Amino acid sequence: MKITLENIGRRFNRDWIFRGIDFTFNSAETYAILGPNGSGKSTLLQILNGSLSPSAGKICYFKDNNPVEIEQVFQYLSLAAPYLELIEEFALHEVIDFHFKFKPCKAGINTEGIIELLNMQSSKNKLIKYFSSGMKQRLKLALAFCSDTPMLMLDEPTSNLDTQGVDWYLSLVQQFAFNRLTIICSNQQHEYDFCTHILNVADFKR
């Protein structure tokens, strides 16, 4: 997958969050979107994943050099973000089964394998509403990384994770981020240290 941005801008009311972004996200490359809190990182990521329209400019998606309509982009991406909600009335195994009704799972991985990856075998039948914030974040990350999609987008991926959780996240990167267009929104270097390209939202403040 490839994403091209042409003069992209987004405003709320009369205030521009950012303006004039010309950038290309190439297939199988790793990108970090940087900026302080409130700078518009998450807003830009929502434009990239098609859940928010730009106020100015044009965004285009390509798969194998063929255009992809924005309404179809969701099929090709996996997303983990603090503002995404899990179905709290579901048990762990039900959430995983439900998620993979909509996204293909990586080859060789099933519900039991993801529960083992999470090291949550004892919580298989536990309702999500009883999970800690850290457990919920781990689950969001596991679902995103283990989905067989050409694009992976993560917003503040280690929020609510302790040191052990950060190490676990980095192990997922090594296992599952290879050969995918990976975009990380962050202001924590350990979250994006592996990325080879940088886009700083602060460069597009006007």
C-alpha cells in the first residue's frame, strides 16, 4: 500500500491544526509522526486511516499501483489507538473471535495463539470490562499486529503499559511489522526508534 498527501490541511472552526502537508508513505516502510501533545498527530492519523476528512488537499491510496477508494481503505489497515473502544461485555476470546470476522488473521495464528501471545490464558473467559487499562492496551496491540493487513497504524502504542509491556510491544514490532506500511504517532522515542522516516506535524503549523 502507498498513501500520497497533496497539500493536506485540517482545521477546527477557524483554526488550522496543520496545513500544506505534501508527503508519500511508501509500501513496507516505517514512519513516525511526531509532535508534542495537542499538535495534531492523532488528527493526521485519522485522516490517513480514512475516518476523518481533510479540510484542504487530497489524499490518495494505492495497492500494487492501483487506486483504492477511500471507502475501501479499512480493509487494508489495522489500527490501535487509545480512543478505540473494545466491547466490554465480551470475554477475551469473544473479542478476538469477533475482530477476526472482519480482518484476516496472520498465517499460523488463531484465537488460542493470540491469548498465549498476550499471556492471558487465565483470563480467556474474563469480561473486558474487568481488564486493567494495561491489559486492554495489550489486547488492542495484539489484534492490530496479528491482523494480516498491508498497513499498520498505531497511536501512542505504549500508553498504559509498564516497562515489561514496552518490551512486549517491541517484540511484536520485530515479529509482525515486517513488510508492512507501518505508521506510529508518538512523542516517546522508544515507541518509534525503529522507524526509518519522520514526519513532524510542527513543521506544518501556519
